[in-house]
Amino acid sequence: MVALPLYVLLIPVLGYFISSTLMGMLILAVMRAGRVATLVMPTIAAGALVLLFNHLLSMPLPTSPFTWWF
């Protein structure tokens, strides 16, 4: 119940990739998944969607205000 509103509030501030990775880590930590699964799976899933949308389909996902640092 708390995860969805928190995710919606984080997207404009942190962008899609960081928000999705943090929420995925939080959800897997609550489910008590293994350490590797908690750290790696959300990062790979969010990264795959960023690559698919931003690079292959040319449909940018919401980015954070500090994207210009990268």
C-alpha cells in the first residue's frame, strides 16, 4: 500500500531508473530474497527497460534533474 505512492513521488525527483531500482530493492528486501537477487535483479530489469525505450524505441522515460551529470 505504501510502495506505489512512494514510487509515484520518487519518479519526478530521481527519474525512472533510480526510482525503479530502489523500489525493486525495497520490495525484494521485504520479501527476504537473497542478497544477490535484492541487488542485481531490480538493476537489470530497470536497465533493460531503459535500453529498450530510450535507445531502441526512441521513447524517453522520465529522467531526473541531475541526468546531465552522467
